[in-house]
Amino acid sequence: MILSRLSIVNFKNIAQADLHFSPNVNCFLGNNGMGKSNLLDAIYYLSFCKSYTRNPDSQNIRHGEEFFVLQGYYERNGNDEELYCGIKRRQKKSFKRNKKEYDRLSDHIGFAPLVLSTPSDNELILGGSEERRKFIDQVISQFDKPYLGTLIRYNKALEQRNALLRQECREEMLYDIWEEQMAQAAAEIYESRRRFLQAFIPVFRRFYGDISSQNEVADLVYTSHLTDGPLLAQLQASRPRDLAIGYTTRGIHRDDMEMMLGDYPMKRIGSQGQCKTYLVALRLAQYDFLREQGDTAPLLLLDDIFDKLDAERVKQIIRLVSSDHFGQIFITDTNRQYLDEIIQSIGSQYSIFSVNRGEFEVLEGKLP
């Protein structure tokens, strides 16, 4: 997958931009708050139909304006593709592929695979289990089309069961209906997550070992109530307790992915550099996995990736992303030194842009 051109109008602090990209490495240099991350978010939007910041769509419209428009021009397996996203205040989002509107936005997920590493990834370690489930779900939904629909079915049934609990409903037949739907969907979701992590964890361990020069051992541990058996029996047994507290305590909505350094949780013992290493390894493993599973190489977006890392770990990351394995890369930094090292290591086509208050200028490049 190659993003050859991106047109932006009124997105966050970017009034207007029409950018042409290298098929290999694209570097964005500028101080914090100038718009580097906003550019990456625009690219992310065209892959996931939403901002990675999770802001409501209207909050991404430039201050004082009534709409924003994003248009991306791609090459995917030899075919030219155009993606369009347009949003007006108080109106429904418009999302099109080759000028044809999607009936459901979920149908687009996975068409333009993308991996994004940002400083906010720290929430994967420090935040609650919901953040880690979202990571798992986002990866799987990019290569397993039915997965997202199954997850939506589970969550709808969960909402209905929770509504019964809040109403202190005692009609067992009503619980039976929603619990059967939850159990069926949960079995499929659990199996998808289990298979994914079984294949993903060794790849993650390898990347962490490479970045840390094999000095540390990191791991991921999947935990789920479904390891205790089918969910239906657990839901039936937990009804009295759930009625007392007003929500569902058993199910795949409580799954977690424990992040370990040696025998201890990363959130308890990890230094800033170790946590950053962990997160970068997680994203590179995600890229590797999606490339192997899918029919096209994902885009790789790296936002401020070198912050909090020592020189040796920076060197190892530069070595990794400079390999032929990674396709088109978009990378931001405030320090040109690291960007120049990547370009020198790759020795192929590249573009360097300066970013200042939402405006972009091509500093130099080597294009086809």
C-alpha cells in the first residue's frame, strides 16, 4: 500500500495542504505543536474513518471553519485508489472509496492497513484493560473482516443484559436471550484473540530483543474468563452478583493482555526507556503481523518515536526500520539528526518536509 498524495482542507491546524510523498520514507521536521501529528492523524483517518485521538469528528474541524475534507490517492496492489472523507458540522460523515459512498464504515476497515506509533501509546501500559483490548481488536479487525461484526453483536447483547440488571429485572427468559447471544459471540471472539496472540507474541518478543540488544526479556500474557469454560454457564451463575451491583462481571469485555518485563508487570518496574522500547516493539510486531496476514503492506506511521530512548536503542530501531521489510514510512521528529541517519541507512527514495503552524515545505528529497 502506497499513499502517493494527500489533500487536506481545514483539518485541525492545517488550513490547506497538497502533499506528494515518497514511496519509501517521508520525514516531517518541526517543533512540537506545529502540525506534524495532525498530518499523521489525517492519514490515520483515511484508514479507520476516525481520529486516533478519539475526539468527536466536529472537534477535528479547523477553528472558525464549518467543514474539513481529506483526500488520499493510493496505489494498492497495482491499482489506483482514491479515499475521501468529508465532515460538516451537524451533518453525517461522508466517506467514499473511488467516489462511491460506503454503506457501512466498518466495511472500510482493513482496506488501507496502517500501524501508528505515538506518545499516547503509553496508555497501553499505564491505562486500564480497555486500552489493551482496543489494541487487540484493531489489529484483528484489519485482517479478519467478520471479527468486527461479531464484536459489535457481543457489545449490543452486553448492553441489553446490563440494562436488565440496572432495572433489577427478574425475568429469567429475558436474560437467557441475551446471554445466549453473548456466549455465542464471545466464543468466536475469544478464539480469534487466542489465535492472534499465539502467533503475535513470538514476533513481539523478537522485536523487543532486537531493540534491547537481547539484554531484557519482555512478554505478553493473555487473560480471559473463557479460559474457565464456556461463557453461558458463567453468566447464569453470576446473575445474583451482577443484579446486586448492576453490571456484567463475566465476559470477553473483561479480557486483558498483561505486559511483562521478566516476571513483573511493566507498569510497575519499567523505566521510561524500557516502556518506550516495549511500545515500539509492539507496533513493529503489529506491522510485521499485518503484512504477513494481509494482501498488501501496511503504512507505518512513527510519531516522535525516539523520545526517551538511549543512543543504542535508537540505533537498533533505525537499523530495523531501514530494512527492506518495512514499506512506506511516515516519521516525525524535532531532531533532524535521527531522520538523516534513517535516510542514510536506507539510501533510497525519501522526502523531508518542514512543518510550521500547519504549513508544509519540502526541504529536500529523492523521488522516482
